[in-house]
Amino acid sequence: MPSRTDEVVREASSVVGGPVGRHAAIGRSRTWTPLRVLFALALCFLALGWFGKAGCLQQAPADGNSASGASLRLDWDDQRQYTDLCYSDVIGLFGAERLNEGAFPYRTYWFEKGSDGQQVKRYMEYPVITGMYMYGVAWVARAWDSAHEKWGVPAALDVVLFFNLAALGLALFWLVTIWATALTARTRVWVTWMAALSPLVIVHIFTNFDAIAMAMVAVAILCWSRRKPWLSGVFIGLGTAAKLYPVLLLPVLFVLCLRAGKLREFFQTAAAAVLVWIAVNLPILITYPQGWWEFFRYNSDRAAERDSLYRIISDAAGFTWNTDVLNIVSMVLMIAVVAAIAAVALLAPQRPRLAQLAFLMVAGFLVVNKVWSPQYSLWLVPLAVLAIPHTRLLFAWMLVDAFVWIPRMALYLDADRKWLPEQWFTVAIVLRAIMVLALCAVVVWQIWNPQDDLIRSRRDRPHERLDDPAGGVLDRAPDRLDLRPRPRASTVGASAPPTIGAWHVAARGGHGRDDDGNVECASPTTT
């Protein structure tokens, strides 16, 4: 009950009479279930997200006058998309990817100037599921426009129809994310309200198509928590076919399963992920190999984005990164991040929770990657609410990250319209990175000191000990690989204890003791 256990909710509940009473009837409403309340909260913030982009959907006569029957165009005059903070890639990509022409992604190409001034042959640069989603929405928008011409169905500009239909689908994907995150949280179902009411949702849920991959990641974690590794792998494969970052779940699962001796379940998940990813990509790869490869070519040739720390370093030092050197540096740093997270997972006193390692992996990827588009921060939201049980800290980060959008839009304004100097954007980016690293530090501290993890310690109910709500087969499983350092033997001849950590399960006896000396039952799967 958040009004009793969450300080922020407890204080906010004073508006409606204070925390729930000791004798209140709990869980008897058949209408307002926790999940439905979360959906209602999410829909409110999705509506705010749509209204935030509505300024960029305004229409104006194409010929400059308001005569009746004049053709219409999108009104982005006077840099409206930046001054109104409503810019969205969803709108821009409709023409940039030739979707307005009915072009099939990965087959259609065009030429544009690259960063070196040379003509580059371009294709759709998004992974297959995202690209086909865009194509499907564009097809529906054209069909809607055809129905308008034939039967007078109310319509708008094709690009406005495209955005609204795409936003409807993205909203449904976000609701799937809320649903899966709430079920994964189990008894902490209410913690999902922080994702539903995240300021980042208002700013970025309709900035790009990232909600598709986020839904796949959330469902993959839910399936893993329900001990369905094959199904989890299916959604990891689908998510990777929509955006690359869901594949980061595989090294997280590998290191946790390695420590718990559950490699069979990991290989089931990995095999399903690879097979599904191949099944989705193979038709496009065989038919249009150049178009399929464009995603990898584009990201390989991409320079450091303004939002990345590499760009800040290069601007401060006065040099420009060589693309090949930049790719090597970012790759080496990513390998170092994976190695560091693996070391933390294998050497921690108690095996980390899945959400904790997943958050560290995705956050580390964003920090060392050469591209950190503003909407990428949404990737962290569902993982953060599962990994970090600290409301004020999470909302402080989300607010800082959401406000980055304001100085970023100022970068594109003409000199006479700029409301902020570029230095404000640099400060915002550095502050965001510091906040994300602070979250990572909190997660690492709680991994190394599990007694400080509010999810595991349950200070509201000290007699209850939880392990990993999202762990699935890992939940309460004993360690099979123990690389933790042993304390040195006493000088008086007493030997060190055989293991340390929160759970000591006897190899055959079926019982063990925790750090406080209390007898604990072993996992049902322990033999």
C-alpha cells in the first residue's frame, strides 16, 4: 500500500484524506483494480503527450490565403516545430522515408549528401519491425484519405493522419509496457505509477517509434518472471528486430544464469531470440539486402550526436572525431561496461535482481554510445521503476531528463529566435549523465549491500524476505558458481565460513541460514 510505504505518496494522499486506514477494506472493488487505475493514469499522460505534439499538426493553406477550398499544407512556419517544442520524428519521417509516396521500405532508395559532402545512396534506416510498422501506418493513412475522397469520411493532411494513426499504435504499445511492468512487479504493482506518470512520457512517447521495442522488452521480462524462457526469447528477438537495445537482455540473463547454474534456461531464451530475429529479418535480407543493411551502415557512419558525451568532449577540446576511431572507442567502452557488470553480478554477496542488472546494462550503453537521442531515455523508465525503489530520486532524474528537450530545441532556432545559448544544452546533457550515473551508483550499492535494497529487505514487513520478483527460475535459486572472495582464516585456527551472502542453502538438507542466522527454506527446485 503506497500511502503507507512510499513517503511521496503518503504526503500526496493528504489531499484526499491521508493514508489508507488500518481497518479499510482493501482489494474488494471489482471495477477499480490496480491495473485499471494504472491504465487510467497512463492514458492521462499519453493525452498530454499527444497535445504536446499537436502544435506541429496545424494546417495552413498551401497558397498562403484562406480561400475556401484551398489546398492545405503542414504549418511549420517560423520554426513552429522548435518554438512550440512539438517536433516529432514521426512527422518528419513520413516524407523523409518516402512513405508519402507509398514506397516500400528497404526497396526504395534516394540520394542525399553525406557528412563529407558526397552523394550517398539511402534506404530506410530503421530495423525491420519498425520500418514495416511505419509502412503499415502509411498504408492505412492513404486508405483513409481514399475513403475521404470516395465517401466523405472526415480526414486531414496525409501526414497528420499518419501521425495520429502511428500515435494510436504507440499508445497501445505503451499500455502493454505498463501492463507487463505492473505484473512483473507482483506485490509492488503500484510502483508502476511512476512509469505511467513519468514526465518523459509527455515529452517523448510520440517523438519516435521506441514504444514498440519497449513493449517487447517489458513482455520479455514478464515472461521470464513467469518461468517461460522460450517465450521470453521470442519477445527479445522481436524487440531486437524493432530496435537494437533489447539484445542487451541476453548478456544480463547469461551472467545471472551462469551464477545460478541455469544455463539451460538461458540457452533456450537465446535460441528463441536468435530464431525469431532471423525469421523476421530473413525475408527482407534475401529480397533487399542493401536496404536491410542500411540500418547498420547508417549507424556505423554516423558521427557523434549532440546529446552524447563524445560531442561534448570534442567541442571542449576543439577537434572532430574520426568516425572509425569513434566506433572503436565506443565499442571498447561498451565491452568494458559489460565486463564490469558481469564482475558485479558474479562477485556480489547476493545474486543481483534481474531488473537491477538490466538497468545497469541499458544505462551503460546509453552513456558510452555515440548516439543518445532524447527519446532513448524512455528505455530506462520501466527498468528503473523495477530496479530502484526510491520515488524522489527517480522523479528528479526524469524531470532533469525531460527538461533537456527545451535547450535541445533551442539549438535549431535562428539566431533572432534563440531563447537559450548553447552552453545551457551542454550543462543539461552533463547534468543528465550525472543523474543517470547516480542511479547506477545506487543500484550497485544495493547490489553490494542487499540489506539496503528496499525490495529485498521489506522494511514495511521485516518478517518477509523477497529475492527477485522478476527472476523466474532465478528467484531464490542457490548459487552454483561462487567466485566471491573468501575471508582469510583466523590466526587462532578457526576456518572461514564456506560461503557468505544473504542465502546459504545446504547442498542436500533443503535448509540454510540467512545473514541474520534465521533458518530459511531452500528453493523448491533444490536437491
